[in-house]
Amino acid sequence: IAGITQAPTSQILAAGRRMTLRCTQDMRHNAMYWYRQDLGLGLRLIHYSNTAGTTGKGEVPDGYSVSRANTDDFPLTLASAVPSQTSVYFCASSAGQGSDTQYFGPGTRLTVL
Amino acid sequence: GQNIDQPTEMTATEGAIVQINCTYQTSGFNGLFWYQQHAGEAPTFLSYNVLDGLEEKGRFSSFLSRSKGYSYLLLKELQMKDSASYLCAVGDSNYQLIWGAGTKLIIKP
């Protein structure tokens, strides 16, 4: 592994189903982030973690949850998916807090029907 | 509120120079970033400015004026591979990045 990986690459999901998007980094970065990117809008922060064991809410946290059990992994869970959660989801990491350079995973394209 | 403004789309000719502007209003300032994002791919880091002035890195340069809440990305000797979206992001007082919607740059031969 080099950098950040995300899985799955893409997914079509029925509304109401539970889904976990996976993110793993091997750079030993302290901070990790989940963003969603929608056409015509900037990247919007969903949740973040400044260090293992801590998480925080971003701009659009409703309907999503995260955990940070260790440095490398930062999964994002949609407890009960809704069509408005159709988006491209990017995981990112940085050595320090948000004003450090962030490095992005390849993204997960999620469609909720 | 916090706001980052960039033009939605720009068109330029291969070999030419283009300047992409970004204006911002944020609660606090902890640096300004430019990222490049090719269609269907992840954003990749281009430049970081925290002090006023021009930062040059090869064909790309980035300028910052904190008093004016203004930055630009200058791309010289444009190549077809420079066709991409360019994202401006500012670190706010909570050390979170606030992102612009991006400028789609179209390069024509």
C-alpha cells in the first residue's frame, strides 16, 4: 500500500441500507478526513479525526458516523442511506491538523436509489 | 459566513498563460492551498501560501494577498494535460479547510 486507499471504488445501494466506506492510509498521518463532492459544490467536510481515538463533526455530518480505532483506518458509515447521500466520497489525511497539506484517496462513487 | 469564490470555467490555448483567481472570506486564516483535480480522479496538492507574495514552482505560480482576501494561480506554457479543475481552499480559525467549488480549465489546441 502506498498513500491512501478507499473501498469500494463504486457502489449502488438501495435506500435504507447500511453501508460502510473504508479508508486506510500508510503514511502514519495523525489527521484524517471524510469529504463529499457534489457537482457545482466545493468539497464538504463530513467528519474528521485529529488523532487516533478522537473524531469531530464537519459541515455536513448528519446521517454519517465515523470511528478511529487506530492511526491507519477511518471508516465512514451510513446507517440508513438516503438518495441525497448520492455523491463521490473522498478520504484524506494530513500529518497535522487541517491546515497541513491533505492527501486524498481515489474516492468512492456512491449511488443511493 | 465563510465563502470561497472562483470562476466556474475558463478556456485557454495550448502554450499560453492563464490566471485563475480566488477570493475568500473566512473566520481566521491558516494558509491557502491550490489543488488540481482531473476528471474522475482525486485532488492533488499544487501549492500552499501563508505569507503575502508569489510562490513559484516550475510552470505554476501562486500569489496571495491576505489584506485583500485574494489569491491567484498562474499556469504558464499550458499543456493539454493541464485540462482539469483547480480547487482553492483556505484554512480557517478551526484549522479546517474551506473549499471553493473549483474552476474547470479547458485547454484548446
